[in-house]
Amino acid sequence: MIAIVVAIAQALASLGFGLAVLRLARYETEPGVLRLGVALGLGAGCIGWLGFWIGVGGAFRASTFAGVVGVGLLLLWLRRGDLTLARGGDRLDRITVVLLTALCVSLFIDLLEAFAPAGDVDTMAYHFALPKQFLQQHRIFFVPLAVEGAVPLLMHMTYALALALGGEQAVQLWLLITQIALLATVYGVARRWLDRSWSLALVLVLNVTPATIYGGGTGHVETRTALFMLIAVIAATDAVERRALGAAIVAGLAAGFFAGAKYYGLFAACAVGLIFLSGRPQWRAVAAYAGMAAVAGSQWYVWTWIHSGMPVFPTLYAVFGVRDQMWNEQAARFFKQAYARWSPMPTTVATFVTYPFVATVAPPPALEAGRTGLGPFLFLALPWLIGALRRWKDLVGPTLLRVLLAATVFYALWFWIPSSQLTRQLLPIYPLALLVVGVAGTRWSRLNGYTRPWAAVFALSIALGMAVHAAYAVNFLRYHLKRESRSEFLERNVAFASVAAWANANIGPADRLGNPLRAMNYLIDVPYAMLHPMYQARVELRPDAGSLPTFVRQLDRERLTHLLVHPSLTANVGPGNALVSLSRGLVANGCAMLQQRVPTTVISSRTMGTFVRDTVDALRLTTSTPECQRQLNLVRTP
Amino acid sequence: MSSERHGTARVLLFAWVALGFLAYMWQFRGMFAAALRMFGR
């Protein structure tokens, strides 16, 4: 119950902050759902931005967050006059009723997920694990881990607020609320050009897109950054077309919040910035946009720079070098080589053009575009887009062309600047593409009498999406209908959950666990260090790391008392598995002893319910014993 | 455009939607086969 109250209070407080920002900037959006969505998104960004300073100030605890919510609620009370929902009372036609019913079913499935424990791998690895760790220490601290530690965490600050005040359940509900805010904003923007039923159909397509189904109810930030992107783009087009400085300020804030929540937000800030140069440049608006984006989005880059020596860790290692021993030349080389696994397509002009098609109909497995991609809608709608672009002045118009420009520039930067080619990373620009294609296609259909095949595009995309969403719901239905306990659900959904339970029961608060199993980070209550072979270099576990004395020194430097080993010490692994090889060396030389062989499960698909049984070895480290020191000829440095 | 050409274009658009949808679904054939096998057991 408290979780529901907290999530609603957080949503209302976000609305309060957002409405206050809109008022201060004097940016007028249409009343109704668009203003609600925009205000909630901006408010969530404000709370995330404040969360950083609260964390730096060492006040990262429930009482401070309660104060933030209190201020937000007060602002909402002061701006309550801006909240109006009613806009015409015309009757709903049959299609609208059908679409609304389908949307309610889809949101009900999302609600089933929200009322179940978190189970997604990345969510357990860092989206929820980092806020939990920060709350345990009442401050934010730098986590020297590539991809899932030293990254912009603005959105995670909002997760921390919900976690501190209402526990995990509140975060789950907060995720759903932010997803609904995205849907509301898409609907509100679509209503500028489309009638109610086509706008609802677009919203439904978005909510049953595989990437949204996969990421919306989990800690993945793309659904949230999609909201920031949409707000930024719409405000930027308003700024250019209405010559409204306030809109430029809001666009800067939203683009900055995106940059503060994900490195890809840097691409977003550039893409939105180009909108300002698409008309006659208004330099005051450009300056306002850039200034607000820098204020809203720079905090995590400065933070990372201060702690690691580079603003984007570890991508800029070659330029800036690094402080401390958190990264090195070999780690950089291995990271680049291993991370390339998620970029299977060469970056050429031909693949730049063909990527959307390949990702839709024949994606290489590394794109993960089948089960977590963008669905078939844009592919099926292609003839309508081509038809409409032939008469772009009438059918698309300058505003949507600017929207298309921002989406295309983001896509180009994302594609050409090497990172990963995971298709779901494009979710932040997917609503933009949906709006452009949805509006252009509907207009072209009306003009030529192609509405029926156009409706078939929507019907097939929605029907398939609903079927996928229903299949996704089975896992959560089972939890609710069978009245599973939390531990039963975790055992089915989270790899190595039993190992986390063992660690919590057997490792004390004065100990420190070396944990190479990222999927269970969030479940660990005792102190631990994440030992990913690719993402960190403080304890080197790359395939070429073969020096046992170095390994022991690094374990000591991290003050580790225990170490988890997977696969087990007796498993048949090749020499490239440094963790197993070095751990065998530890045991053989008296530097560690096997404390427990923990049976566990490794989950391959939560939705399909597929898993394999396995074991994890828990070692107690005895690196300070004379035997270990003698065997390895270690000379201790004080 | 004449109504005849509009009619042809409509048919072509329907055909594109149907074939495009099948082309999209083709990548999941393995998953469907596995699901059917599970159902059959």
C-alpha cells in the first residue's frame, strides 16, 4: 500500500516540478494529456537532477527524498490551475472504443508486471543495484565500471527516491507511470494532426512494440529517455516556429535530462540543436537551448571526469588517459574487441541505409532485434511514407520535417559513432518516427483512398504486438495466480538468485565479496565488488590475465574476503577463462579454500521459462596466510 | 489518378502489407517450431 502511495506522490510531485518549470519558462503547451505528459517528464528530470546533488551532499536517504516530494506537491498545489483534462465531450466511435479497450488490456499487462518483483538481467545488474548501493551509503559514489557503473544516472536518481520511500514495488510502479507519461505525450502531440482514433492507434502501436514491452517495465531507461527526446523535439520545433524563447529553454532542459540519463543523450542534444538551425537562426534561442542543456545534462560527465580523468568512461581513455588503476591499455583493447560483439554490421553507407531493414526482417542475433526490437510497423508503412514524401509540403509539413531531421541525425550519430548496434537503443527516436510516419501515412491514405490497407498496417502491428504482450504476461500471471513467494519468482527469473541468498546468509557486513555474476547484484545485501572481465580492470579477469601473484594483489587491494567462481572449479573450461584458472591457482597455493558449492539456475529466457541447472563455487580468500605468501613469493606493501 | 489505377494501387498495398508481415514473421520460425514442439509434448 505504501508503495502505491509513494509512486503516486512521486508522480504528482513530478507534475508539480514540471508545471513550475513550464510556468517559469512561459512555455504554453496544449492543456490536457500533452501538458500532463510534458510536465511529468520535465518534473522527473528535475527530481533526477536534484538527486545528484543530494547524493553528492551525502543526504541520500528517505527523509531528504520526502522533502523533495513535499516541495513538488507544494508546487503542484500552487500550479493546480494548469491542470485541465476535459477537451470536448463528443461521443466515442466504435473504433476508438476498441482501441481504448486494447490499450487498457495492454496497460493491465504492464500493471501485472509492475506488481511482480523485478527480474530483468540489466535491472538486477545495475539499474536497481546502483540506487540500492547509494542508499546503503547515504551518498552517491563513483563506480569504476564501464557501461553499467560509470554512466550518467539521472533517471536512476528517481528510482532511488521511489526505492527509499516505498521500496522496490514503488520503483516498479514509477516505471509504469513514466511509460504512461510517454504514451500521453505521444497522444497529445499526435492530436495536433490526427483525430482521436488514429492518435490512439499510434499510442497502442508504441505500447506493444517489442522494445517497449521489454524495457518499459524494467529499469532500462530508453522508455524514459524517449519521453525526454519527444519533449525536447516538440519544444524545439515550437521555439523555432513560434519564436518562443521559453520553448527553447524547455527543449534544452529535456535534451539535457536525456544526456544526464544516458550517453546517447549527447547525440540527442546535437540532433535537437540542429532543429534550431533549420529555420532562420535565433541566436538567443540557440544560446538558451545550449545553456540549459549544459546545466541539466553535464553533472554526470563532470562527476565521471573528476573521478576517472575522462568525461565518458572508458570511451575517451585514448584521449584523456586515466586516474588510479581502474583502466589500462590492455583493458581498453579487450573492451573494444569484446564490445564489438554488439556491432555485427560494418559501418558503411550501404549498411547505414539498410540497417533498419536488416534489423526488421533478418537481424543478426547480436542486434537482439527480434524479441526486443521495434516491430514491423515502420517497415510495413514504408510505401505510405514514400508516397507522402513525394508531396511533403502538403502531407508532412515543416514541423514534422524538423521532427524527422532530429530522428535522422540521432540515428546517424548513433550508427557512425561506434558503440553498440542493439536495435532497442533506438527506442528514444521511435515515437518521433511513429509520429512522422503516422501523420504522413494517414494524410496520404485519405487523399488517395488507401485507408483500408493503411488500417491493415496498424491492425497487423497491433495484433502481433498484443499477442507478444500476452505471451510476455504469462510469467507475471503465474506469479499472481499461483501466489508465488518473492523467492520463488526470483528463482524462476533471476540467474544465480540462490547464490545471492547464500551470500546474504553467510557473508558478514565486515566481509567483502568478489562477484563476477552481474545478474544478481541487486539481490546482494552484503558489501561486494563487481568483477566483470570486460567492464573493469581493478581485478583483471581478461583471457590474457594469467599472473596469480598479480591476481592476489588485486584481490587484496579490493579488500575482498570471498570470491564467487562460475563455472565451478571442476568445470571443463578452456584456458581463456581467467576466473576459473586463477581461482584454481588460489586454492592450489593455499590462497583460498572452497567454502560452499552452491546449486543454482542460469535463466536463458524469462518469457519462455527456459533455464539450466548449474553450480557456483564460493571461495573464502586466505591470501594473507603464510602458506599463500610463501607459495607466491608475495612481498606485502603496507 | 484514375479509379482503376487507384484500385490497382490498393491491391498492391495490401499485397505489400501481407508479404511484409510474412517476411517479418519469418525470423521467428524457429521460436514457433520450438513452441509447437513443447505444446506437442
